[in-house]
Amino acid sequence: MSTNRKNRVGSRLYMALVFFFLYAPILLLIVFSFNAGKSGVVWQGFSLQWYAELFQDRLIIQSVYTTLLVSVLATAIATVVGTFTAIGFFSMRRRWRAPLLTVNNIPMMNADIVTGVAMCLFFVAVFGGWNYLASNYAFTVNLFGAIYRITLPKLYLGFGTLLIAHVTFNIPYVILSVSPKLRQMDSNLVDAARDLGCTWLQAFGKVILPEIMPGIISGALIAFTMSVDDFVISYFTAGSSTSTLAMTIYGMTKKGVTPEINAISTILFVVVLFLLIVVNVRESRAEKAAAKRQLS
Amino acid sequence: MKRIAALTLSCALAAGLLLSGCSVERVDNTGGSAETPSGGNSSNDGNRVLNVCNWGEYIDLDLITEFEEQTGIKVNYQTAESNEALYSVLKNGGANYDVICPSDYMISQLIEEDMLQPLDYSKIPNFEKIDDRFKNLSYDPENLYTVPYTWGTLGIIYNTTMVDGPITSWSAMFDEANAGNVLLINNSRDAFGMALYYLGYSVNTTDEAQIREAYQLIADAASKGVYQGKVMDEVFLKMEGGNAAVATYYAGDYLTMLESNPDLAYVVPEEGSNWFVDAMCILKDAQNVEEAHEWINFLASTESNLRNMDYIWYASPNAEALEQYPAYYEETYGEPLDMELYEIMAAPQEVLDRCEAYLVLPEETRTLYNDLWIELGL
Amino acid sequence: MKNNRSFLAIPYVVWMALFVVAPIIMVVIYSFTTADFSFTTDNFTRMGTFAVIFTRSFKLAIIATLICLLVGYPLAYAMAREGKEFQRVAMLLIMLPMWVNFLLRTYATMSILENNGILNQLFSAIGLFDFLNNTMGTDIQYFRMIGTQGAVVLGMVYNYLPFMILPIYSVIIKLDQSLLEAARDLGANSLGVFRKVIFPLSLPGILSGVTMVFVPSVSTFAISRLLGGGIQMMLGDLIEQQFLGGAYNPHLGSAIALVMMIIVVVCMWVMNHFGEGEEQAVML
């Protein structure tokens, strides 16, 4: 018993050490967001000036907004599409499913830089052809007696391509976390619902969805995390006029990151910490309540 | 059946999304055409925008806000790292910039490849104030495409407390005495340029043997661990924080660094160096040409040039601004400008005589530069 | 599900064809052409020049992956043996850093490792350099950490360690406790239990952890640039240079990306066959 306790102390010490390693830079970043000076190394006194200046900085606010918008949209689209696709894959014959799942794995297994470069080449080639068409051809339409000339819009890399890229690398994570839940589901449940007169859509809403919900939620969570954390793919697909927070930071790492970035990261960090704690406390309470119910 | 309906619906939706960006123009048979703007296309419906690409730390940011307030044009301001990187971004096709600000040799290359459009100088009255020294230069001999933005010299920035004695020669960039404390500039033209100067060759040489010799010089120094890193704008951090001792960089940026680290010194080495002009130009496929001209004219004004000079410490090509700057400085800060600093910013003729401008290199030489530059990272 | 719902996958199959398969075909086309799109294999014959970069990248990535495994496995194992509340908190602590952008974390690491950075200042404050200089007769003002390969490996380990811990943890936590008890009852000591039961059963987690650390490590360009100073290029830097960097040549860049992709795929395939085709462990 005593060796066991000693082991436990040792293993906890080890964990603390690793966590210290993981958190040292983050702590540094948070501490220096309150620094009165610009330096990230020398402490010059406490100040909240960077938090005040942050809200004046158009570039940072804009890129935080872009990041959140693209992550939310991409997660929403990927979650819906991924869930339905998982159901589609599930009811497919293995002969078809296997190769499709392999292709589905490509964005996950491929290095980010290859995905980014490939998409960049693809978009640029397609848009190049399109823009050539758009600048050389125009439709004329006769509508209610007046003649209109319709010129096609020119397309450039921008928010649209960024969103497509994020959706593309998010969907596989959703499929991957929904599929096991589908396999675990008792297929008789759906049949029973259908026998009782449900349409497929009703059966989906009343039976399938609640069963696979945990998978959908964890898939959405992974997708959102991946979107927020992504830099490489965004860097190649966002074009010149759209910039996510990661891209802004990359640009700044060259000139010196302003402490405003530390400030915004601290804010985001605290918000996420708060959210995760709330979710965890609620979950653990629910679990404890369930355990009690079982006992009584 | 449902499936077909869904498919049609989604197709229609996609088409609708695409078409919403179309510009629709009414063409009357009588000849006059009245514009009927439809939503989506930003350049047509009152939201005037301008996409600008400049170097990092290369403008007084307040000028952008001021321009926006004056004209109602929303400026989308981006930065590129080096001429070569800017060229990649342009060629890659991912960018939709209107105004860019490359250096002399890159401008020639862009003109050569038909990527710029001639300017309408009647819309840029401030062009007149540009000093004649900076008009009709070799990169744009008839001055059809460019309005100069800044000029300056390339030199060595060093920390006087970290090296022994004053540096006067490019040899410091290859010297093992400072191993691990030297920063190599992260663009092929400037990096090979300094080696070519040190070897006594022209920076515009097309002789492969000479270029290879220059490459070898840098590669040897690199293999001896002389260089701590390849940097462009990272240089500010490294030099200001005393994390490196010697770097090749531009005069204007030295003056910025000096504000936070008084131990730094700048020299245009005795072997000679590069003097450059960065000029504003409009890309051939620019979407917002009208706005681009307004922007260029705004930045070419004496007022903008004075403020830019004060902020970024690069010399202005505007004759009035160049002359008025010492007085402007005294007025703003209540103390006279150190003329030594002024001469570092706006190099006097005897320094410029030692210097050479980069000319555009022929295609094979450019490929050689690229290949050797990559091999340097091996 | 009586009637077949596989048509639900159709939109995504179309999407994949457009945005997964077509882009990769573009890379293949680019890698086999010159600037004016005539066929060539030059881009591949030049690959020999970059062998140094390939070996360097793979070497550093393998080292980083091994360190992650050596550090991450015991951590995941120790975590799995703790109480439920503890696990919950530990999980949270592992996930949380991912929410601070990795570039920013790397940048903070950079300010720790600089010649004049926090670590060196700490050393000099506790008199380490004075001590060393007095006893060894050297003249050290700082330890050079930034711009070295060690710093790059450290950056990779630091950034990708959570990707190693999570899959291993999620496999170990699902292990059937009765199996372990059975092994103990049959006389295996704790080392034996680990070697014969726990380790083999956690192999799928290890494999997916290794993949998730190795692939981003071998292709990184931001980490090597920030912590390695960019003097010794890695594959990611090399590819980025050809597209958005200082040596524009997307054809050569595509070829390098393609070769890297193929090597990585082959590695993964071989490795997964070691795991006897175990179903891929889900990351979280």
C-alpha cells in the first residue's frame, strides 16, 4: 500500500512537471499582457493599457471577428453535412464505403501544408479560368423591353475560399466521431419507430438524433477547435484581403507581437476556461445525480 | 422525385449565390448607358475600397485613417515581407491588390512581365514635388508607371557593446568572431548583394561564377555557424533586445531601432552598398483604379511625406519634405534634429557615390538566384 | 433502417471530389509541368538536391515524435489510473492550451529561449554563468538555444504533445479492467501486465498519436522559422518558399509536396500494418 502511495505521489509530480512545461509559455503570455511596457521579457509594472488599446486596433478586432465567424460557420456546416454523410456512409455497402472513407481520411492524414497548397492551386486555377471568362464575355438579356448586359463577377481568394477550406478539413472529424455512435445504435429502434408509423424524418428526429447526439457534439467541438487553431491552411487559402487571428499573429511575429495580442489571447483563454469549467461542473453534477439515483 | 426536387433547389441556390455578385448594366438602344447597380459588387455601389500592399512598418498608420476619413474609401492595408515574397504572392494569383510599393529592380521586372498599368499623372498633381533625382530612373525610364515613396541605403547595423571596434566592412557579416550573433537578411537579392560587394563584384553581375562565389562565401559562413537566423522584420526584435550583434538592414529601420536601443550603430560599408527607391505602382488587373490614384496622390503630398519620414525614418523623395524635415522635427519635438541621423536617413551624395542601384536581372540569373537561395537552406 | 439512406452521402461525395480530390490532382499536374505547362520530370530529378532537407525534417520529426511518446505515454497512463474528477480536470488542462493559438505559444517560447531571454536571464541571476566561468575558466554569457535544432524539436514537442496524450489516454481508459485482473491472477507481475496486456492493447492509441504528432512535425514551417531561425530549412519552409516566399516556383513546390506526401503515406501504411489493421482510434 505504501509503495502504491509513493507511486501516486511520483506520478502526480510527473504530471505537474509536464503541465508546467505546457503552461509556462501561456503563463508568460498572460503575465506580460499586464505589462506596462512593450517588452515580452522585462517587467515594467502593472497596467491594463493593452486591454484598452486592443479595442482600438482595427486589424486585431477584424481578424478575431473573421476567425470566430469562419469557425462558427464552418463548424455548423460541417456538423450538419458530416452527420448526414455519416448516416449515408453507414447504410452504404462496404464495397462503396471503404474507398469513400479512405478519401474522407485524406484531409486528416495529409500534412496541413499539402492540403493548403493543393487548395490554393485549385482555387487559383478555377478562378483564373472564371475571371478570364468574366472579363471577356458578357450576357445580354432582353427583359421587359430593356436590354441588360450582365457581367460576371470576378472571383478572388477570400472569405469564401477560407470557409470552403475550413468546412473541408472539419467534415472528416465530424464523420469520425458520429460513425461509432451509429454503429453502437440498436437498429431495431429505428425499425420499431417506422413500424409504429413514423416517417423516416420523424424517426431521425425522435430516435437517431438523440442516440448519436454525444457524437455530434464532440465532433462539432473538435471541428471548432481545429478551425480556431488552424494557421497553415488558412494562410494558403484566405488570399490577401482576409486575415484570421493566426495569420495576423504570424505577420506580427516578424515585427514583434504587440502586447495587445497577448491581451486578446488572455481574454479568449479565460472565456474558454470559464466555459469548459461550467460544462464540466454540470456534467459531473449530472453524473453524481445519476449515480445517486442508481443507488437508491 | 423528392431527390430531384432537392437537387434542382440546391442548383438554383448555388446559381443564385453566384449571380448575386454580377454587375448588371442597362444598355439602351439610344446609345447612352445608365448603370443599374446590383448588390454584391463592392466597387460599384458606393462602398469604395482600396487594397494596398506595402512593407511592414512602412507607414504612419494614422495616415490611413486620415485618408479614409477624407475620401470615404475603406483601405484594406496588407504587408508583404520582401520583394521576392511580394512577387510570389502576385504571381500565385491569390492576391487582389490595387497599389503595391516594390523596390526599383522588382518594378522593372513587373513592367517587363506586363503586370503594371501606366498611371494617369493628371490625377497625381503631387508628383511634381518629387525631386528630379528620383524621376525617370532606370527602372522606369520614361516614368510612366511609378511614383517614388521612399529611398535609402542598405548597410550594417551593429551593437557597439557586443562587437570589438567599429565595423567598416562587409567582412563583419562573414566573420567567425561574431558566430551565432549575426543575422542574415532574408531575401536573395540583398543577401547575395552584400557578398558580391565584399568580393568586389557588381551587384548586377550576370556572371554565374561570381554569383556562385558569393553564394559559397555565405554558405561557408553559415556552415561555421556564423548566422543566428535569416530575418526580415524580425530584425527589430533581435537587435533592439540585444539578442544579436550584427545585421544587414536598411538605414530607416536602424533609426527606428535606435529609439529603443541606443547602443546600435549603422554603417554603409566601405566596399559600397545598395541604394534603393521604393515606388508606388498600380497593378494591371487592379479593380479600384480611381481610388488607387487618390491614394498615391495623398501619400505623395508634402504633409504625408513629412509625417511618414518622422514615423518610419526612411527618406522621402519629395523635395519639399526632404528640405523641411529638420525644421519639422524641431517644431514637433522642441529640439534640433541630430544632423548625423539625418544624413543616415537621407544619405549625402558622397555616400550614394559608393552605392549602386539594383537592376533587374535576366531570367536565367534570377533562376540561379532562386536555386542558390534555396540551396543555402540545405 | 429498412430503406437505403446512402444517398445522404452524395452531397459530401461531390464536395470531396471537388475540394479534396481535384486539388490533389492539381498538385500532381503542377509537379509534372514547367512554367509554360509542358510536361517535364525535372522537378523530380532535382529532388536529390533536397535530400538533406528531407533527412533533416524526418530526423527532427522522428525525434520529436519519440520524445512525445516517451513523455506522453506515462502521462496518459498515470492519468488513467487517477480518480474520475482528477481525470476530468487533467483532460481539461491538456485541451486548454490548444485554445491559445500555437503561433503565440511558440512566440512566447521564443522569448524564453532567446540569448537575452528569460531562461538565460534566470541562469545569470542565479549566478550559473559566473559559477561556470569561474570553475571551468570559460567565458559564457548565455546558452545559445534559439536557432538550434534542439529548439525546433522542443517547439514540436511542446505544440504536439497533447495530440499524443489524448488518443493514448482514450484507449487506456477503455481497457477492460478484468483483463488486467486476470493477468495478475495468472501470476504476471506489474511489468508483465504492462508488457503483455496493457501495451499491446494501447497500440492503436499509440499509432494514431504517432501519426498526429509526426505528420504536422515533419511539415511545419512556422515553428522552424520562429525557433530555428530559418537558417536550416525544413520541408515546410522549402514548400512555403516556392509558393508565397522568396523563391517562386509552384511547380517545384508541388513536386516536393507530392514526394513528402507519398513518403508520409507509405510510412503510415507500413506502421498501420504493424498494428494489424486495428480500427483507427478516435482522437478524443
